[in-house]
Amino acid sequence: MAEDMKSWVLKIFLESWQRKVISAILAMVIWIVVHHTMTVTKLISNVPVRVVNVPTGKTIEGMQANGLLNRNQWLNLTLTGNKAALDDVSEKDLIVEIDASGKSDEWVAIIDRKNVVTENPDLQLDKAISKVAPVTMIIRPSKLVTEKILVTVTEPLGEAPKGYQLLDVWPYQLNLTVNGPEETVKKLKSRGVNLTFNLNEISHEELDALLTSKKQGQVDEVSFFVPNAWKKIPIPQISETPLEIDDPQAKALRIDFARQELLPVNAAIPVSLFFPPKFSQVLNPQTVQIASGELITTTNGIKVITAPLMASGVSHLFLDTVKDMLELVIVASPKSERENLLWNVQFMYPQELEDRYVAKALASSKDETTAREDYLRNRFRNYMNRFRLYAPNRKKLALKIELQGNAISVAAQDG
């Protein structure tokens, strides 16, 4: 049986083998000839569009510096040509080139074979493409203008590195020079653009290194100077790549941090009462006094807290400026109103304190500009809002303040 099968197979391949070989060769030649001469139609999507010879002082909406239009203006082309060549052609090989010579007003461009070019040296367009189905495209020339656009530096995203708190970003505003179509640039100028940083991209190791490099006495604040790679604004209407901010002040663009640590106040804090007028018939300076105790002592007739308190959310410079002008104010209220009385820390004559702080900060800084002064004033006010007192056990100061007869007692509250 095996011998019969073997004889049959040999008979198929060896009998008249010359004619069979010739037939195979002819079939292959015919297939190659047909394949290379076959004409097919192929749709290619998203072919880049480039406008050349744009009149001086004009531009096209969405045109980049290299003449290419934005991606949303690219075209889908239906090509007819040689199958073998078209099989390997993609949108990366082609460019639609539109000549705007002498076109200063809106016109309709008719795209056909003459508009299709390539920058691929291995592609022979004349052999590959015989026809391009016509496509119309409205081209609207616009006046080319140059304007400065306002860049607003917004509140950063993310969290400050561990062990630090965000103080602020400075400068708050910058300018960006843009070139583009008049209509687009006008819209940008009217609304401006935003620049937002992400604090998660800054490590505590970077800030630690910056603090280490600073002089002693200035180790609780650090400026992280923004790298150039972050000083870019994406404006797709003008450019496919982000535009780098060219404002000279951008060199000083920084994010300031304070180290999160508790600072000793090292000053006695006076304690006083505030009497709401609506309770004045029963609660007033003649009927109620602050009682001395473990936390409150009397010095030269003034009730003060002499316990070693600490402050958070501020810098050494701020604390040194304000520590002698602090006062703890208690709101006197009847027991029917509140069991535990309200209290708050006040800064006496804050405008004078602000002026002192700014003067000291500017004296140690090279940025003696009006913008820098405004920034420091804003920082001082932020410090006032963040200022918190802590007990020696490093817990936020909690007070139990009660009206007991004609005396108001003040004691530290556990927890």
C-alpha cells in the first residue's frame, strides 16, 4: 500500500515535469504583472495640510510656524493608483500643500493630485498615485498680529511635600508674547490664560537640600525656583507645542514653602475681655474680671499667659515681628448663652506690624520691587490667618473658659 502511494506521488510531480515547471513560472509572471499594473482606490485619513506662500502680514487660522494647519483641519483623501505602491502608502507619507500666493481674502481651495506631495524620498508619487478625488477646503486668511497675553499663576494643585506647607507662588502674573490670527489673539488677550503647577512633582528631598544651602537664621522658608520646563503654556489655537513664557519676570518664578515646625513664642501674651453690648447690663468691667490661676497670672496689673506656648503656620521672622503685639481676647457671655466662652488671638495694630515685616524681609532680599513688596504683604496676611497657638505638649491650645459668679476662669483643656 505504501509503495503504491509513493509511486502515485512521484508520478504527479515527475511526469511531464518540464511543462509543469513552465506553467508555474508563467503563472507567477502573470500574477506579478497583474499585481503591479492593477489600479485600485484607497482612502487615507488625516493627511496633514500645509499652506505655503502666505502673503506678508497674513496668516491662516490654525496655522503653525512650519505652515502646517491644526490636526482638526487635516483632510481625508481618496487616492487612485498602482496597487503595489498604494498598499505601502499611509498618511505619514503625504502632505496636502496649498499655495496661497496672492490670496489675501477668503477663498475655496480645490484639492486634487497636484496638491499632494511627499517628503519620503523612497516614495515615487508619480508611479503610485494617478488621481486624487477632488476635495474643497475654505481658506480664511487673517491679519497676523503680535500681542502680550496675561498669564495668571493660579493656586497649585496637589499637596506640599511632607514636612512643609505652601506659602505662595510669585509672581502672580506674567506676560506671554504670541503671534497669530487677529481674531484668535484678541480672544486670548480678552480672557488671558492660566498657569497651574502641581506640588506633587516637588519632593521633600529637593526642599531639604535648598534649606541646607541657606544661611543660618533663614532656615524656615525656602523658595523652589520653577524649572523652565514648567514655564510653558499650551495654546493649540496658536501652536501644536506649548509656548514658553518670555516675560523677564519668569526668571524669578518661584513656589515658596515654610517648614512645618512649632516655634516657641517666648513672650507673655496679655489676656483681655470683650463685652458684647447686648449683655453689658450684667457683664461689664465693673461686674466681671478674669481670675488668676495656673495658666493666668497678673503682671503689673495686666492679666497674661506666661506658660511656654508655641506657634505654628508661621516663620521666625513673622513671629519675631508680632510676638510682643499679641493679645488673647475672651468674649464675655452669660452661662445661658455659652458654657465654654469663645476666645481668639488678636494682632494689635496689624498695619504697623505688616510694615515692619515687609521692611525686614526686603532688607534681606534682592527683589526690592513693588511687585515683591505686594507679595510680602500678602504673605504676612496669610501668616496671620494661619497663626495657631500650641501647648507645650505640642497639641493645639485648647482652653476651658467659664463664667463663675463674677469671675472668668481660664484653664488648659485636656485633648
